[in-house]
Amino acid sequence: MGKEQISPEKAKQQKEYNDYVKQVTPTYNLWVNMGKAFLVGGVICVIGQIFTEIATNMGANKDDAGAYCTLALVFLSVLLTGLNIYPTFAKFGGAGALVPITGFANSVAAPAIEFRGSEGNVFGCGAKIFTICGPVILYGIFTSFVLGLGYYLLGCWGFL
């Protein structure tokens, strides 16, 4: 039992296909992509720091200023998603735009906005808003419950 012989026509077809795949496959420069992600993530952090400083200067304590910053970043992300600006920003910045809380807000708002037009406000937004973040929320709440129950039981048994 040896290797099967490939006909010259099949070999030519395979070569043409491989050449076509090389031609249409986008090439990426790792260092450029990391630089873009660093730049975009840094801009988001600077904007967040500006919101934190403004809240602190208005008299908020550190924890409240952080909460205001989070709310402002989520609001801006949802607003820019609704205006179809954030997807362009995320495409340029890659993980720099998708990893922070702004990326999570975008992932919640985008499906709702997308399906609002075809399914209507109630069914479109209501049914699709938790498409991506639903599992995160579900498992986050479940894990919190399990850990809280464990903490409670350890306290009842005198370990804490």
C-alpha cells in the first residue's frame, strides 16, 4: 500500500487553489496590531481617568468617582455603538477596544440595536440584548450564589 497518485490536473487545481487562498488571506503585522490595541486601550483609559478626576474634583470619594467613571464609559460605548462609530473604533483597535468595560457594553448594545429594526422594539431589543452577555451574567450570579453559600456554611460551622 503506497501513496495514491494525484493526477496532474488535480495537482494543478490544488496549486491554483492554494495560490488563491494566499492571495485573499489578509496578512497582519503583529507589532502594528499590538500598537493599535495599546493606543486604543490607552485612549479609553485616559478618558476614564478624566471622568474619575472630574468626579473627584466635584466632591465624590474614590469609590463613587470610579462608579461614575464606569457609568460614563458604558454610556459612551452604547451611544457610539448606536451611532455605528464604536464598531469602526473596535475594528481599528482590536482587543484594545474590546477588552475594557466599553467592549462589554458594546457587546450588549449591538445585538439589541441590530434586531430592533427587524423584530420591533420590544421583541428585538428585549430578546437579543442578552445574546452575548447573558451567559456571563448567568454564570456570574450562579458562581456568586455558590461561593456565598459556601461562605455562609463555613461561618455556621465555625471555620470563619
